[in-house]
Amino acid sequence: MVFVIVEPCIGSKDQSCSEVCPVSCIHEGEDQYYIDPGECIGCSACETVCPVNAIFDEDQVPEQYQAWVEKNAKFFQGGVTSAVSGKTISSSRPNGD
């Protein structure tokens, strides 16, 4: 089980999710936070603390937010630069799957 952060995070970018993640798989992008699908252990700690209800299991993302599943995956394909650390982040899964 992998979690995805969707549209309500935009404009909020509350850091609660990142602070409780036991494996530090949540990374800040330009407009929202993203969960690395290769590092997420599916513990749901982030989901329970999100004040804007923007985090869902990838299999339970509501229809209106389905585009965010792909947006999250694309964030990690080929590596992106973190808005916070300036480091290049890439999924630990082969081929970015």
C-alpha cells in the first residue's frame, strides 16, 4: 500500500505529514508535498495527521483526484530537485515504477 498526496495540499503544504513519517519518504515540491512510492511503507501515519485530508491510499483516491496519482509518480521519475534540500530525489523503485 502506497499513499498519495492530492490537491487539497496545494496552498496548505502543512508539514505534519513529513514530521510523522518514520521513513522520511515525503518530499516538498514547488506546490505541494509528494510521497516517494519506492520508500513509502504504507504505515498511514501521514494520512491520520493531514489537516486538509489530502492523503489517500493510492487504491482509494477519490475520482476527482485521480490525476494526482500520476502527478505523484511523475515527480519521482527521472529525479526531481527538492524545494527544501536542493537535492535530486528519485524513486528507489526500478524504472520509477
